[in-house]
Amino acid sequence: MENLISMGDAKDIVYELVNIAEDLKSGKITDKPLKDKSVGMIFEKSSTRTRVSFEVGIHQLGGQPLFLTTKDLQIGRGEPIPDTARVLSRFLDCITIRAKKHETVLELAENASIPVVSALTDLEHPCQIFADLLTIKEYKGDFDRKIVFIGDGNNVCNSLLLAAAYIGMDMTVACPEGYEPDGEIYELALEEAKVTGAKIEIERDVEKAVENADVLYTDVWISMGDEDQKEERERVFVPYQINMELLSKAKDDAIVMHCLPAIRGQEITDDVMLCDQSAIWDQAENRLHAQKAVLYYLFTNN
Ligand code: CP
Ligand code: NVA
């Protein structure tokens, strides 16, 4: 893996990255491959978890993080992405970038001579998924499970679908019509699932979807960039809420996950977020270990 832009970039090393994250978390891995290295972190959108976990993680691996907002970079005044990529490659050892458009990250990577890691785009959020897989492993011990993603077939859902297909985890997406995951990614996941035996499906009936589920996962109805569709989305997604009643229809020991930030009362209720079945806070913590694993891999394998 030279870059991590799509979950597909890590197709063959999903387990390895989860294992590295586990070893970093437990203290089994202690070396610091980012010593004397600098990592630029470009953000075009808001972030709490991704920004802080990358910044802390880079420091813990011995490196120097540079938090760069596009507002302050010359990108904000129109400097082309390729020029930015060429110049930053002369100073830095790696770039992480959260961008509005997936194409921006691809363009950056094409013109950079150092690894590029996506910190979320409109299409995917691969770093999130490694934290999610680590969390599922911690709670369930294996991936021979059924995960149900409830709500918008968005960036998080897209990356999770690919991961589920690669590792053979059954995944049902419960979403309203018109809010399915990306078509190409869904088709790719179905292809990959044929190899691993994962059952991948879309189900409109959310109660039916959660039957026999080990993991219920949700994300906001209105992602960053979708604000102009607020009214429509707040209407369409009403049946797609994780509340205690829906949770009671999954397996008794099902866990609840949410990448955060959450809008309580929309995609999830407060009592679910704070109940014993919520894995949400461990999942958030695992962002740190998972991102360190991605950087650890990039700096020890390239
Ligand atoms: N889950 C996630 O990526 O959170 P942030 O937007 O706070 O980084
Ligand atoms: N789907 C959300 C994820 C935030 C971490 C968004 O893109 O805003």
C-alpha cells in the first residue's frame, strides 16, 4: 500500500492493519518509525476525532504533525492542488487530507511523491473503518458476524461495505430509496463478497434488517456538504433511527456503533448512545490506534 485513499487500497492488508492497531494499543509495538518525519494534515472540512487522533498519533510515533487548513494554505486562494502536492512533497514525509471532493485527494496523490492518506472525502472514510474493525474484534472476537448499517449510504457506509466484503463479514444496509451506497462501490463489494462468502444486501425494512444482527451501525443523516438537503433528509430518514426498541430486535448481545459526531434524536437516541450495548466510546478511542497503524504500516513498508 502506497496511499490509503479508498478502502480498496488496503484490500490485502486489512487484517494486518487491525493486528498492528491492536499491538500498538496493547503496547506490544513500541518503536517509533516516524522519528524525524513530518506529516502534513490538510483539512478542508471540520474534524474533532480525525484531526486530534492523527495529531496525537503522529507525535506518539515520533513524528511532527502539521495541522493545515485549506483556509490558511494558498489552496484557499486558488493555488492548484498539483502544485501544492509537488511543493509539500519537498518538505514533508506524508500528507493526510480531508477534502470535500474525493477527486481532490486523487489529484493530490497523483502529483505527490510521498504517501497520501484520506482523512475523509464525500465518497469514503477508510481510516474510520480500521477503528471500527478493531472495535468489532475487541467486542466480538471475530468478523464472522452480521453488521447492519442504518441510514444514509454515505462515505462511511461505502468504506465499511468494501471492508465487510474483503473480510467476509455479512453487511446489510438499511436505507431509504435514493440513499443507497455508491453504485460502483456496491457492485465491487458484491464481487468481492463472492470470494469471501460475505452476504451483502440492501433492505428497506429496518426492523427486518436488524434481525439476528451482531452490530448496529449508524451515522448522521446530513453529512458535511449535504446541508442544502436538510429538510428532505430529516423527513425521509425518520424510520431509520437506532432507538431502544430497534436495538431490542437485534441479537441480545448486539453492539451499537456510530462514527460520531452524532445528532441525538435523529439517527440515534441518547439512551442508546449511553447504554451498556454502546461501543461508541471505545470505537472513538480506537481512531487513535487505527490511524497509528496506517502510518506505522506506511513508514515501515515503503
Ligand atoms: N468520525 C470522524 O471522522 O469524526 P471527525 O469528523 O470529528 O473527525
Ligand atoms: N458522514 C459524515 C461522517 C463524519 C465523520 C460526514 O461526512 O459528515
